[in-house]
Amino acid sequence: MKRQIFVGNVPIGGDAPVSIQSMLNTKTTDVEGSLKQIGRLRAAGCQIVRLAVPDMEAAKGFREIAAQSPLPLVADIHFDYRLAIAAAEGGAAKIRINPGNIGGRDRVKAVVDVCKEKHIPIRIGVNGGSLEKELLEKYGHPTAEALVESALGHVRLLEEQDFHDICISMKSSSVPTTMAAYRLMDKKTDYPLHLGVTETGTEHMGVIKSAMGIGGLLCLGIGNTLRVSLTADPVREVLAARDILRAAGLRQDGPELISCPTCGRTQIDLIALAEQVEQRLRNVDKPITVAVMGCIVNGPGEAREADVGIAGGKDCGVLFAKGQRLKTLPYDQLADALMEYIDTL
């Protein structure tokens, strides 16, 4: 079991459930816009939000956002240790930094001192695209071993200051490399691990890569918090993260939708119906299984373990629960009947 840290009131590691993170794509100087996006992310199920702090103007915005944010904030820092200190003093719940690229030991100590004083953890975030030159020369390219060696080097800089409130991430755009790095690190440390596959692309391929990399590691029992990185609205990252956790069997805080892939027996527009039900279930928080099936003959039987479901026939369909038919309805009433039944559960 990994040691536990706290990001605000959110535990990471120990026996805590895997938490969901995302990152704002607003300018940190845009306080109002950032707070609105945080509200949307929270409504979608996000628990921790990261903001870029590239300069002192952004650090000032960070302080204003932190004072009003309903979620704990992570300050994303690169190179300038003064920005890390400003963010820590401005209400950051966690600092994301690489101690090795902010200067000498005195600068690392300055950041550690303020984080110790305010009980703020530090995430060491290593990316395949920004490895140290000497490691690239040693390994030839960003291998899993290179990512782990880089991360452990940064860890030692913090441990030398007697700082152990640490979380580690080692992200690559390669799913196999990412998974290999986390599997290797999992054996080497008891610090909690932040999962992610970086630069995954637009939503379609990004979700696939993230589901493979993050989901695969979760199924191996590796990972304590995660961010799905997409070139898309950050809310889509959170929705994808929730779905990955459900698919890995780690979340039951909402409905699971099952639906058949259609075949020649299907006599309704099952694809459109399933998509409509999926969207309407986004507002349901009951831990139930909902089925949308294309065939009255086999649907209720194949989905008999579902709490409730609908199955289509020729211009009509049935509402069923635990495999038992409840009523026959016209096609255009199936979704409404399903949602009305779910309201009674």
C-alpha cells in the first residue's frame, strides 16, 4: 500500500479511492473564466484541478482563484522556484514541479520550506518529451527506465531536505512506455502514483490511449490518482476518467450502460437510442446497470443481470427489469419510460 498524502481535503494513496484530476485551459489571469470552468469540472465529477502558473501575473490570478475555488488547486510550475513559492503562499493545495530544473539546493530548500510550513505536497512530474540530456544520452531515447531514473533523481532532491509529502508521475505519449515506467516505479517506491498518458491527441484516440494505459495499470492495482489528457474540453477528460474507473471496477457512483452491437435482427435505430440514453444517464448518480438492447427475443434474456433495460422490436419495444418484461411501448416512448422507471429505484 502506498503512503497517503492530502491535496486539500482529497486523500491520495493509502486506502483512498482513485481520485480524478483535470487541468484548466483558461488563462490563470482570467479569474472569472477559470472559476466558471472549475464549476463545470466539479459538476462533472472532478476532484482536483491544476492551473498553469507561467509568470507572476498568473501567480496573482492563482491566488484570487484559490480564494474562491470549490476544488483544491495544483500549481503547475516550470523552472522558476519563485513561482512555486508564490503559489504555495497563494493557496495552492499541491505544487507540480521538477526539483532538478529550478536551480540549486538553496532554491529547492526554499520551495520545500514553504511547502512544509503549509503542509503542501509536491508532485514530481516527469514527461518523456522533457527528459534530462544526460539520460537521453545514456538510454538513447525516453525509455521506461529513463523516466524512472529521472523521477527518482528528483525524489532524492526532496528527500535530502527531509521532505516526503510526494506524489510521482511519469508520462509518455507511448502507452507501452508509460505502462512499463509505472510498473517499474511501483516496485521501487511507496509514494503514491499519479497516472496519465500525455499528448494522446483529440478525444477519440486520446480516450482509447488513456483507457489502455491508465485502465490497464488500474487493473493491475497500480495508481492512486489520474488525469486523462485530451485535446478537448477538460470536462470531457473528467467524463472519460469516470468511465475508465467504472470499466476497471473501481467506481460505482453512477449507472453503467450496456448495449448490444446490433445485428440483422435489429428493427429500431438502436445506435441513436443508446446514445440518447447514455446522455440522459449523465445526470443519474445511482449505482445501477442499465441495458439498451436491439432485440425483444434475446435482449431481456441476455441482459437479465441489468437492473432495468429496454429492448427494441419493429417500431416498438419492451421495458424490462432483471430480465422480466414490464410493458410494451412504442419506440419513441422507450427512453422516457426507462428514465421514469429509473427515478423509482
